[in-house]
Amino acid sequence: MSAAASASPTPTSQNPPDLPHEAPGTSGRKKASGTKGTPGRKGRKPAERRSLRERLRQDRTLLLLCVPGILYFAVFFYLPLAGNSIAFQDYQPYLGFKGSPLVGWDNFKALLEQPEFWTAVWNTLKISAVQLILYFPAPIALALFLNSLISNKTRRLMQTVVYLPHFLSWVVVVGMFQQVFGGAGTVTSYLNDHGVHVGNIMNNPDTFIYLITSQSVWKDAGWGAIIFLAAMASIDTSLYESAAMDGAGWLRRMWHITLPGIRPVMIMLLILRLGDILSVGFEQILLQRDNVGRDASEVLDTYVYFHGVVDGDWGMSTAAGLMKGVIGFVMIVLANKFAHRLGEQGVYQ
Amino acid sequence: MSTAPISTTLRPESQESRESRKGRTGSRKRRGSAERPAWMEQPNPAAQTLKFIVIVAMIVAVGYPFLLAIGTSLSSKAELAANGGYVLFPSHPTLEAYRVVLSGGVITRAAVVSIGVTVIGTALSLLCTIALAYGLSRPRTFAGKPLLLIVVGTFLFTPGIIPNYLVVQELGLLDTYGAMIAPILLNAFNIIVVRAFFQGIPDELHEAARLDGAGELTILCRIVLPLSKAVIAVVGMFYAVTYWNSFFNAMLYINDPDKLPLQVVLRSYVLQGDTFNAKALGVSVLPASTALSMAVLILAVLPIIAVYPFLQKYFVKGVLTGAIKA
């Protein structure tokens, strides 16, 4: 998801100027002590270079505070990251990580020969493409609409309404769609009673892509609009005013002022989306996989889950997961490069 | 949550936009009408109608599924049968379905598990988040930058399902409540949000406290935390919602039916069509199964609806702070 938000590795140095935390005096001192090497802590003499031991002792409370959190990331992020090396092993649970034999690229070769794997890749790309075309503009359109509401009260009410579904679980969202569009759902029954036979929309493999896209729009378009609304709020209103004076109607103002104003945000989110091109709503699809069958709904994540955890093909499915991760990473880097070339800021510098 | 730096767009203009907003309200007072700026053309009735229709459509799209679920959960068997399965406004509302669901059977048990996991998990998550965010928020701490990189690095890559599963297995957490908490204990985004907020607290406060002899822990508890209630409430809500809604981890790591949380149970009844079993629910006669399903669904939504209005005004700010800083 929020893949390359790592943007600036040192956010400290990029604080917005209006945040009070770096008072002018502070930054001056920082510079002064920086030239001397080891900087001193607040309120103490930023004197000569202190020994490692002294610094450790001085910061021990702060460092101790970091321990549980860092430990968490080590165990539940970096350890599994390293654990991806079983993609190069014929991993057997009873032999364990150390006992399983190394097989080099065999898992990857076997994977690429599996037709199911290619079905999963194809479905993933198809869903990603449809979502890029149909889902991606939804938060922008919604933000444009909310932004056009002049009464603050109405706007706030609408924001409350459209943000809410974001906080529901996928189980609840799919359950709600079921009661409306399922075989016995209210809309389905209504349409059937009036001579339109749609069948069970929830079980139709042919329209599955559009079903999950509309679910995503219902759940997350509102939440996605927040960032665009913020970008629109930061556009200088005098631009609109002078444009209106020059006779530009609302459509022209939107096209020439609002949209260019939110372009950096659009590009950034597009880059992040490209990085996520191989992950499409895992829980959402997992929950509905039984309804529409594997052919229509198997995506890379569900493939990894069913072949690995369910069928016990550890090495090969880890290989699939690793490939997905690496491709996502490369996509972000490439998309960002491309954005820079076009003169955009991108996700990171 | 896809969030990332939108610094360039947001940072420099914030001052101006605040001013212009002031200007706008000023002009409103002069004109005495709505908040429409003077330069904007008068509303076109067709456009107004269209906007109104869109507003109503959005409210219906979000509200209708909720109302339908509530109505159905309150309906009697006969009424549901007469209306083809779902009822929007029951003529004789009955709480029978809720009574059955909460009578001590599997669903009550699952709700208790979910509440327990959410409460304990959120408390632990907040504790670790605050500690780590504070540890990383002070300038020039020993090894501060590498530690921050460890946190931010988690944005770049996802380790994958299988290695995560193997780690949980190796730690002996399979089939324990811990498996529903430990793997999602911390979220780098939340840490960045809290850290950014802590950094916004003026240094003078720290310095004054230190002159009075306060250590870092005292400063954190006595000065920083009381000033950070809003951001802690928002981040706490994000964590609580994650725990409450988490479904896949439970499905992956928990086999013991007594330890399953509400979301997994909800899935088996509502989505997989498992039939309700009177004995498992701890009652003798069952109401309609759709009413029961919807009662479980409402149960799974209720806590979120309950806290949402209180936190709504804060979370936009929380999200944006994180977005600017990340």
C-alpha cells in the first residue's frame, strides 16, 4: 500500500516552516555543534566530542523507549524479509529453515511453468488495469464535487458520510453488497420483479472485476478524497478570483486551476498505485473467491496463500511472493524516475 | 491508507489559504448571504438541482445498506418471509435476533474475543507507538537516524504471507490470542504521525522541564502526552479499527473455534452461508437466519459507528500531518 512513502529518509530536516519545533535559536546551535562533530544534547554544553559510552548513557531513556518498537519491526518485518530466502530452498517444515536443501532458482523455474501462476498474474494485471481506469479517478471526482459545495455545513455532512465506509471491514462490506446485490438481495429482487433478469451479481465471474471495483469505490473513494481536498484547499483563491474576472467559467477554472493544482498529488498517488500493481485487494478477493471460482478471481496474493499455507508448497509460493515484492519495488523506482524526467516531484527525490 | 509526501502542495500555501478563507468569511458578512465569494457567478438552478441529486444519491448509497441491515435484524420470521428475505422498515420491530446472538453462544464468545483483542491490542500498540515515536522525536539522539530508517524502511517492501506465517509459527504463536495482536502491533505510518506531532511541541517546554530536573520519562508523561491527546485519540482509533476489523490474521493463525474473533464468525454465517445452529448459539428456537446474520453484521459495525462521530473531526488532521511528514 503505502509503499514508497519512505520518501525522505530524514524528515527532520524538512519540517514545514510553520511548525514551531525548530526555533531559530535551535537550528543555529545545531549548525554550530554540527561542525564540531558530536552534537551535545539540549541544555548541556555542546562542548568537545563525547565518548560513545557517555552518549549512550545520556540517551539511555530515549533508547530504551525505542527498544520494544524496534524489536517489533525486527521480528515481524525484517526477520520475515530475510525469511524470503526460503524461495531458494526446497523448504520442508520438519527440516526447518536450516535443514532444508538449497535449490537455487528451481522454485522460480517451476513457478514460471505453472499455468495457474500465469492465470493469477493475468487476473492481477487485469484487475489492476480496470481499477486504475475506474477506481483511480473516483476520489478525484469526489473531491472536486465536495470542493464545489459552498455551504460548509453540507460539505462537512457529506465528508462524514463518505469517509465512514473506509472504517468497515471487508467482511462487512461484502456482506452489505450481498444483501443488496446477492441472489436474494433487494436490488436483484426488485429488478427481477420488473422484468430485468440480472441473476446473482455476486456470483457472476464475468462481471467480477467490476463488482470488486465498485466495492472499492464504495469503501475507499471517500477516504482517498481527503488528500485531494487538502491539495485543493491549498490552492490560492485569488487565482480563481482573477480567472473569474477574466471571464473563465467554472469548467475552465477547474481545468486550468484546480486540476493543475492537485497534479503533484495525482502523480504521487499514481506512482504509488503502480508500485502496488501486483497487489489487488487481497482480503476482498479472498472473501469472494468461492463465489466466482478460481479462474476469475485467483490473483497473486491468493495464489501464494493457497499454494503455500493451504497446500504446503512453501518454497514455490514464497518465490511468487518475493517476485511480486521485487517487481513492486522496481515499478516504484521506475515510475518515480519517469516522473522526475517529466519535471514532476514524484514520491521521493 | 496510501499516504505520502504532499509537502510541496501543502506547505507553502497554507498561510495564504488561511488568509483567503478569512477574506471569504469577511465578504460573506458584508454581503449577508451564503459563503459564496463575491467573484463567483450566481448559482445556476440546473446545477444546484444536479448537486442536490448527487448529494442524495451519495447519502442513499452509504446509508441504505446500513438501514437495510438494521431493519432486517429487527424483523420477525414471518415478515422476512413475506418480503423476500430483507426488510427496510419492520412493522413490528423485535430484538429477538439480538437476544439470541448475545445469549452466550458462539457469537457472544467471538464478540468477547474481538473486544479483548481490540482493547489489549490497542493499549499495547499505543504504548509502543508513543514510546518509539518519542524516542525518535528528540533531536540528536544517539543512532536516531538509523533507527528512524528501520521504521521508514517498512514502507518500501512487504515481506510476504509465507515468511510472516513461518515467523509466527516459530514463535509458537499459532492458535493463541497473541497471533491476532503481535503481527500487527505497530504501523510505521502511525509512528510517523505521532512523531511529527511530538516534534511540533516547542523545545522551550522541554528545556524548562529539564531545568526543573525532569527526566525524559517525566517530560513525556507530564508535558508531551497531555498536549497530544488529539493525535493519540486518532492513532488509537486507527489501531482499534485495525484490530476490530482484522480477519485474515485470525483466519491464518487461529484454528481453535473458541478463539475465533467476530469477523471470522461473521464471514462463516453471512458470506459462506453456514446455518445457524440453535445449540451452538445457546438457545432452543431460532429466529430467521437473515435476521440473525444481519444482527451479527450490525454487532460487527456498532463499535465503529459508536466512536466514529467523536473522532471524525480529528482524523483528517491526523492523516494530513502524517502525509506531510512521511
